[in-house]
Amino acid sequence: MSEKYQSTALTQVSRPSRYLGGELGSIVKADAGIEVRIALAFPDVYEVGMSHIGFPILYNILNQLEWVAAERVYAPWPDMEERLRADGQPLCTLETVRPLADFDIIGFTLQYELSYTNLLAMLDLAGLPLTRQQRATDAPLVVVGGPCAYNPEPLADFFDVALIGDGEEAVVELVRLVRQAKAEGWDREQLLAALAGHEGFYVPAFFDVAYHDDGRVAKIQPLRPGYEQVRRRFLADLDSAPFPTRPIVPFMDTVHNRVAMEIARGCTRGCRFCQAGYIYRPVRERDPATIKDLIKKSLANSGFEEISLLSLSTGDYSCIEPLLKELMAEHADEQVAVSLPSLRVGSLTPELMEEIKRVRKTGFTLAPEAGSERLRRVINKGISEADLLTATGNAYRLGWRLIKLYFMMGLPTETDADLEALISLAWQVKRSGKGTGGNDVNVAVSTFVPKPHTPFQWQAQIGVEETLRKQQLLRDGLRKSKLRFKYHEAQLSFLEGVFARGDRRLGAVLARAVALGCRFDGWREHFDFARWQQAFSDCGIEPAWYLRARERDEILPWDHIDCGVSKAFFWQELEKALAEAATVDCRNGACHSCGVCDFETLRMRLLDPRQAAARNLEPAAAPPNAPAEQLTRVRLTLSKLGRARMVAHLEYLKMFHRAVRRAGIPVRFSQGFHPAPKISFLEALPMGVASDAELVDLELHYPVPLEQLVGELNRQLPEGFTIHQAEEIAWKALSPSAAIAGSSYLVPVPATVRATLAGRIAEFLSAAEVPATRLKKGKVEQLDLRPDVQNLQLVEDNLLIELRKGSPLQIAAWLFEQDVETIRRSGVRKTGIILK
């Protein structure tokens, strides 16, 4: 796909900034010296993939190797996929618009089972056969990783290698072996054999699976001596692991648009439903001094307005309170908020909550998981109703108005009485905010999926009908208490369970579903259960069979994948669950012999909060005294050219705000709950229209030399945005949009209309009104094009349009007798403005 085609295609799809590339922090390498090219592929839409913390870590590690070029690609939204297929164009990466088929490795991350059809569709859009047996020996090596790789069997026909476990070190071994294979002329079999000799690499071609007549797995037969199981890869020390401090800053708002800092990896709370709690063991904490340094650099290089401290249980981090206080002390004046998205009820102290709300109150979500004390004992959740109500009461008193509660239904041993307890608990949470001025509660309930490598992997999953019945019970009960209820679609959970617990035979179903048009199955607006039912029927597979209970001695499809925790320990935990017995966190108690630690290289790495506080968490140095307040207003003139013309208006505003932060410009902020920088812009430029004359006004605390201001900002603006002029203006001058008397645009004139254009111009200018229609938010609107047009004339091969306000696209469309989208793709350019 050429850059010219990409530019043309982007005017015809929604959210074109998904496909632009060129974001600040992205890395484009010259061809010279590159020996291995890897495409990091995320099988979901850009805004989801850009929010995943693992992607930038691997992107950074790989691109630090001079001989490796790592680029990104995301699943195209259906409108873009349709466009690519209609025009016969391959799927390409963002950095260099290079087709996927031209890479040595395509590495997919598997975060969610319902993204599997997107993975296959991306391979197909790359022009590659879906199954590894059909692909040529020189085709890219298809690698998968991520949590779903702990049971990759449903995808076993489609990938060459799965990377099981932590990827920071393993991904370097991967590219080195591919480099060696290319240099020494290895065939695919030799490369796979070499990878299989390294811990953490699973090659499905080196295993054969047989089945009993009743469908159960009879045998998982290794085809190479000594390759009976694949043990996950472990990163022993998180603190010394590389972490990117130059985040890629997207133009558009992504799901999590912030500095995401992993402060710890692993969790030993032992919640029996939680796969992540087992596959990411042991706990490894990052030193608070390292965290502070990484965050400071990341904020300076990104301009983000929020820090998110990530781990499976952030509140359990040994130094969480002193770390949070220091971060707030250092960054609160910059209007940077801190969020802790994974707080356990028991770790949520009033002191933590006071710190979180200092800049702005980020979301407040708690996960009781189950409604009754009995069921929380079954799942080893370890929180009491009293603890929960204390935490929510404190939150309401500290100013939060909405609390989100997350539960699961369909947990082992659950009865309707447990669901009634869920309703009662949610109502008591609402009551805990009585008298505080606000006590809204959102209740989100998902259907439990018994995941591999957990104590509940042998348990059955409830089916669609039972899910719908339980959802109705909750809906009725929560409605009576005036509580909002959100739930996961029954059919989506059903399908997730099938593929989470499935085997290789499901590969045929996936291929058939893709052929039937299944895409973005995790998105309600695109999920089509009827297509899936047809795919299962066509392949002769009964999907509900995969949700059944498993016997203890049954061979599970993922038994040859060793997550580090023994199967015997999982069974022991299941028995304790059924007996409602607790397993205490080994962080503060005796080892439970789960099998992960060797107590030498691989062990729990916890910080001593007292030593860490004394050594690392010294107060940040006071910033140098700023000049005395001297309110100043500066007006900038900038251009928006090339790919920048495809950045939507709201994305442009956000991009500019962050550039101002990165440049260290002393911009003033508004007051109130959500302080915003005092920056003013012109009215929105139509998508696809370039401009030489955009205005931006900045309100500053004190003057900054204009040459310095322009230089610093231009260094922070992405390609296509350039400031050409800056001037100080009166404090009470009109805003940019109010100051404009008119704008001029040049529109290329098609050869087919040149003969008639003069007559059309005369007709337009002499008319009292020029009626037209436009589609806005799905509705047809009537409008008059004439009032805002000041002048129309031919200038060489272009039409000059001078407007008081509004868009030139409708006017040119009327004059050329073409549709607006054709005009948008023609190269319209705003060339000047007239000030009042």
C-alpha cells in the first residue's frame, strides 16, 4: 500500500488517525543495516491496542537493537478492511507503510479469545495463507504471545511459535535466532528446532494430539525427544527490566491515554478464578526510585495528564503510600492526576484516597467479585462486607459521587441466594453514601469463565440460557434498588469459554467463522452469534461440550504448557474452594509450594517500605522560583499539512495541549474540578483539508521569548504541524474564532468541469440563496450555501473560495457537481485568513 493510496483511503473511513502513523515517539528506521524486521500485531482496533502496556515495552526493546526494525499494525476497522479488499491493497504497518508479508516475523499478542478472528483476518489481508502448512518456507514467522497463549491450541494451525511467559528477554532471543537463520540459510524446520531449544517457546508442529471417541484428549504426543512440556519464561528482576520513557503519543483518544507504569508484576492473593494471579507469579516489585524516574521522563516526553500505577493489585505494592505522596507532591502542580486502577478493598486507606483526589478524582472501581461472604470464601477473595462498606463510605465522604462495583456470576457453587446477596450488597454500598451529596452506584456483572491454569479449570461454565436467567434475576432486583446494571452478553461469554478451554479442532471453526465474515467479536455492534452457530454446525462441533466439567485425571488441552504452578497445587486449591477454606497470601506468610519459585534466581522480590522510604523517597527538590505573575497572551499561526490534515479537530486540540506540556510553556489553567489549559483555537477545519493559516492563542503566567516559544513548540509538534509566526496580543483581544472576518481556500479544479465552471460561479454569486443538503449525525439537514460566501474566482488551475465562516467542501461540490467526499480527496487547502 503506497503512502498516496493510504492518504486517499483515509478520507473514506471512520477515525482515520487510527492508520496515520507518525505519532510522537514512534520509530522509523532507515533500511540500511536492518537485518530482521518484526511487525508487532495487535488483533484489535488501534485505540485498544495502543492502551496495552506490553506492546510499547517490546517495541522499545527491539528498536534499541540497531539491526532490528520493529513496527506496529492493528486490526483495521470493518470499513477500512472493506476498502483494502475492494482496492486489492495489503495490510501494512504504521511506521513505513510496509506490507506485512515483507516482514521476517509477525508477532501477535493474544489478550482476549474473541480477537482470534481478527488475527486470521489480518493474515488474510497480508496475503498470507491462514494455516502454517500452506505458507511458503520464506513466509514471515508467525509468533503469538500474551495470556491467551497459555492455551493456544485453538490457534495451533495458524501460528508457528508461541512465546509463553515474560517477553522482555525472550523476544531478543527470538530475533537473534531469526537473524542467525537468515545468515546461515536455515530452513523453517531448523529455525523451529532452535527456538524449541529455548525456554518459553512452544512449537505446535512438534506435538501431535489424539482424541478418544467421546471427544476428550487421549494423548498429547511430543514429536521431539526432551520436548514434552514447554515451561513459561520468567523475568527474574522487574526493576532492572527495560521500560520505555518515550511513549508513543496517539493523535486520537485511546482507551487508556496516559503514562502507564507497571510498579509490580505478579500477585499471590490466590483468587481462585484469576488466571493472571497464577501465570504472572511470583511477585516482583519495581523500586520506587526507579518508578519516579521513569514517570518523570515519560511525562516530559509525552505531555500526558494522568499517571496510572499498574499491577494486578496496586494497593499491595509495599511502598504504595509514600510513592503516591511523592508523585503527587512532584506532579500535582502540573495538573497531573494519578490513578490506581486495581485497588483491593482491604488495601484502600483514607490516606491513599486523599492523595488520589488531590488533582482530580479519577475513576473509583471496586471488585467484590461475589455478593455473599460464603462465595467469597469459595473464590478466596478475602474481603469482608464491612471492609467494602467502610471503603465506599470513605469514598463518598471524600467527594466521589459514583462508585462502580464489579462482580461475577456463575461462580462454582453459586446459588440464587448468592445473587440476592449481590443485590443487597450493592444497595448497602449506595446507602453508605447517604448524606454525602451523592451516592450513585453502577453494578457490572460478567459471566465467570473457568480459565486454564487456575483451580477452577476443571469446573463447568454455565450456558447461555442459565446466564440469561441469572441476568434477569439481577436486573429485576437491582432495578428495585434504583441501581444501574451492566452485563456481558451471554453469547459472548459462551464463546469466550469455548475458546479459552478449547483444543486444536476449533481451528476449523475459526477459519470457517472468518470466511463467514466474523470480525471484532468482542464488540457488540459487530458480534453475530448466528454466524458462529453456522460455523460450528458446518464443522460438526457442538460448542457447549467445551463448557462441561472435566475429571481430575482427564488430559486437558493445555497440559503440555507449564505455567510454573503445578497441576497438583491447582487441584488442592479446588478442594479447598469446595470446602470454603482460605489460602492466605504467601507474601506475608508461609510458602504454599505452588511450584513457581526456586528461591535463588526466581523468587518473590518485595521491597522493605521503611528502607525504601529512607533511601529513595526523599522529597522532590523544590522547583526554581518562577517569574512573578505577568499575564500574557500569545497568538500563534501554524500550518497543518500532509498527514496532519487527517487529524480530526478534537484530536488536534488534545495533541496541541500535550505539545505545550512537553515544551514546558507556562500556560494558565482553568479552575474547577477538571482544570484545562487556557488555549483557544479556530473553528474546526474540515477533515482532509490542509491549512497554512490556523490560529492558536495561549494564555501564559508570564512572558516567554517568542523565538524560544516557537522553537520549543515546533520541536514537540508531530510531522505536518509547524508554527510559522508568534506575536503577543492584548489580554482582552477577541478569541481566534471571534477575530476571523474571513478565510480563503484553494480547491483544484477537475479538467472535466473547467469549461462550465465560470457559468456555475456566476450562477452561484447572483443567486439570493443556494439550497443544499448535508448528512449530520445520521440526519439530513437543509442549508443555504450563499450567505457565507464572499468571493469565488479561478486562480490558474484552482478555485479560490473566500468564506466568512464554514466549510468550502459543500460549495465546491455544488460548483463542480460532485459529491463532498470527492472534493475532500481532491487536495483542498486553506491559504489565508482575514482578521477583523
